[in-house]
Amino acid sequence: MFPVSAFAILLFICFVSGGPCDNIVTLSSSWPGGYTAALKVPIKTSITSWKMDITFSSALTSLYVWDATSTMTSTVQYRLSSVSYNGVQNAGALLSSVGFNAYYVSTVNPAPTITTILFNGINVCSNVITTTSNPLTTTNSVTTTKPLTTTATPLTTTTAPLTTTTTRPTTTTSGSGLPTKYNYPDAITKSLLFYYAQRSGRLPIADNPIPYRSDSALNDRGQSGEDLSGGYYDAGDHLKLGFPLASTITIIAWSIIDYPLGYSSAGQLTKAQNMVKWATDYFIKAHVAANKLYGQVGDGTLDHNYWGRPEEMTMNRPAFFISASNPGSDLAGETAAALAATSIVFKSVDSTYSALCLTRAKQLYAFAKQYQGKYSQSIPQVADFYPSSGYGDELAWSASWLYRASNDVAYLNDAEVFYSQFGLSSNPWEFSWDSKEPGVQIMLARLTGETQYKNAVKAFCDSKVNQPKTPKGLLFVNKWGSLRHASNVAFICLQAADLNISPLTYRQFAQKQIHYALGDTGRSFVVGFGVNPPGKPHHSSSSCPNRPALCDWSAYSSTAPNPQILYGALVGGPDNNDFYVDDRENYVTNEVACDYNAGFQASLAALQSLAFQGLFN
């Protein structure tokens, strides 16, 4: 039997589907006065840009669009235009990244449906006669990406222009369709674009929105020839490092599980799921035997002596692993946590893949538990980059996630034993790729409801709320990735608020930390987002000019902004006095990394979910 909410959604879809554009439009969620739709347009001939003219059956109050710019002609007509990273489409491809939230007066019945979609003038809906459109007049524009410079001839029409000057409710300040200060959906969308830019291996033609990226490191191999292609490059370099990546994926998967509405209302749920899967596919490859897991691909010295495109690397890329004789409970445990969390993400999406992730998570957990040791002692090559301080927190962390994924109480018992054995009740300084104590505390508080774990979480968040901030309000934990640390703490405290632990205080605190990154100091620290964003992130591939131009160390030392916009990347951030210089050569303040965006994106999803439900903004 369907629950009432599921039945209501199905009933709504029945009302708004069955129209001429069902071959293009897919509805994923609805609420009184709105719905979320994804567009999938087959590309018949190769193009360098596109426009979609969409007509609805009745008036909208506003339309929030992602992966496109939007202009309004009338309350029933909108034009969507390509942005810099998705205008070029090859024949045979499927344009599937564009979608929208449609808002309308909740008393309207039936809900507005799409009656026509003209893609570059051609009607792509299945049940209507193909035609060519007259150009449309637009009187106002709302963009969800960096505005594009254009010299196109202005659009004309015989339709009388609207007198309105905005497509948003008057209470909206973010452009997101919600009364939030910043556009969370846009920030989530761009954060996911950053992860696209970090992908290694063979990139799917139909799902590569980064025009300067293509296949790379296809010959990454293990010491016995195992295929280790795929995964993500760690930072501005081209090393693949399993420990911080696994931590990243656990946190992102966690946010998808607990805040799916944050992603779906931004039109990014499928992309977030795919982002996680790109990593877990690699983890499954790297787990070549029950007690053998590759944790690093690439030599740090050789890699850091190269500045250029990953597609053009020629240096040797050795691989290093942990095993029963050279253990790494932290690496194996964190990878188990990532796979367990991902199994939950895909449980109702792809049950076969979910089961595979859970099976591998159980194997890696058993490996971590039986053969205990620090991975950075077994893989000394990683010690200069991500040395581990211990593995007790990862054992408890992975056991907690396995219990949540499998409901096997043996894992919960293990987690509580490790919690006591390794002294994880203390008030830690951070939540990071190396320190999972606050994550363990919040997980056990959620899974058991016991006061001791809630008190530990409260002590952690209270200490951060009360910690003196920088003059402009940043929680400063460490100079290396200062914004990353503040975002990670914000996510833990948003989780605590969901357990009704000082909810208003913790949400206000978390929001302030995320807003600091988005622009509260007068500038954004997110590339391609907001006011005065960083233009020179410490990131080699985005610093390169368009091919076939040479890219080498001269790109590193250039004083010009990176030729490619690394959308969504959160830079390291300012010092404890809020001082920051946008300098590519300063890898402390301008480094970017997969783990930098993890807590940041997760917090954005939580804040978007709260705002979308009207609970907190």
C-alpha cells in the first residue's frame, strides 16, 4: 500500500502528465503550488549553443531553472538558454542536466503543464506537429549561472511585454525562489560541477559538462596490473588518494540520505547520486581482494613536479595498497563507511548496486577490524599529504554506518565498544578526513537516542558556537583549509539540530559559517559563485588555456585569472584575521580539494532542505 504522501505525488503526476511533452519532461516531486521537472532532449545534430522556448498551459508565478539561464516573455512562456559548460552538444547525445521548479498559485486546478518545447526553433514534443517558432520577446532575466557575454541580436515579438520586472516572489533575495539570502540551489549545482572537474578515467560523452576535461589516466594500474582507472583527483594536482576521498563520499552520501529534498528541490538529486557512485565504482575496483585495498595512485614528487592537464600526463603513476601484513584500519574503515552510506543512497534507486556496496563495505570493515594499524605507516608515500592520527574513530564510524545500512545489531555493539575503547567521548577540535569523533557521536546519538552521545555532541557544538570567531565571524579551526573546517563543523551542528539539540542556535551558527563562504564578508570564496569570487584557484587543469595551446609552469605563475572557471570549488580561505589574497601560488589559501567541498555541499543541502520546507531560512 502506498503511504498518503506517495499516493498524492502519483495522483499529481497523473494530473500533469499525459501531455504532448511527456517524452521530454519527467516529474520528480510536487507540493501545493509547485513541482520539480527534469528535461531530457535528444540532440539530432551537433550544436554549439541552444535555446528552449517553453509554453505552459496556465500561468506560473515564477520558474527556477538550473543548468540554464531563464528569461520570461509572459506568465506562460519562458526561454531557457545554454550556459558556458553545456552549449556544445554532439549529435546523438542526450541533454539531461536541465530542469526547473515551477511555482504557481496553489488553488489552480489543474496544475500548469507544458504544452510545447521549441528547441532551437524545432518542436521536440512527441504529440504535436513539428514547427519553427517566431522569436520571443523577453522583458526580464534571471540567471542561475555566471552571466554570459553575448552579441546576439535582441529578440522581437508581437506579444505585448509584461509590466512586471521580476519572475520571483518579492520576498526572495537569492534568486532561488525561496526567501533565502543566497541561492543555495545554484551553489549546490556548482559544487557538483567542481566534482565533475575532478573526475579521472574515461568520461561519458553524454555526461561531461566540463568542456576542458576529457579522458585521462586510463592506464592507472595496480602493482599486479589491476585496473585502477576512474575516481577523483584529490585537489589541484592529479594524485588519487583513497582516505580523504572516502571521507568526502561518506559525508556527501550522508547529506543525500538525510537531506534528499535539499538536492531534489535544486534539481540535483540524480547528479549527487552519480557523483557518489563515480567514487564508489573506483573503491570497488581498488578493493582487489578481501584484505587488499589500493589507497594511492601517483607519486607525490613526480606529480607535483608537473603543472598541466591531466589528459597530457606522461609521468609514472605507481600505486600503493594496504594488506593483512601492512594494515590500514583507517583507510579500510573509512572506505567501508563510504560504501555503506552509498548502499543506503542507492537502496531504492538500484538495489543490485546497493547490495554490492554493502557487501564490499562488510568485507572492508572485517579487514579493518581484524588487521589493525595506520594506513600512513603502511603507505609511507602518503604521509606527506594525509597522515593519519589514529584509526579508532574510523572503526567506530564504519561500524555505525554498517549498522545504519544493515540493521545488524552486531555492528552497533562494535561501534559502542570502539567508542569506549578509543576514548571517543572527548571534545575533539575538528571534524575532518582524519578526525571522525564528532561524526561518531552524532551517529550514535541518532542510532541509540542515548543521553551520553547527545551530551557529547552538545559539548562539541557548544564549544564551537562559543569559540571566539574572526572579526568577520568565521569559526577558525586551522589555517589550512579554514573554510573547509568551518563547513564541516556546520554540518555536524545541523545534524545535532535535527536531533532537537539547541536547534535554532545551531542552525543560526551553521548558516553564518556557510554564508561567510558565500559572500557575507563582501566577497565569495566559491569559484564562479556570487560577488567577487576567486579567479585564481590553485588548480592546474583549470589554469590551462584552451587546447591545443601549451600548458606548463607559465600558467602557474601567470597573474591572470584561470582561463577555465572551476565552478563551485571552495578555496582554502582566509586567515584568523579574515585576510585573503586571490593568489594561485598560495596553496594554503587558494588550494581546492574534494574534501574541502564535502561538508560545505552537505551543509548547503541541509539549509536548502530546511528553507524549502519553510522550517528555517
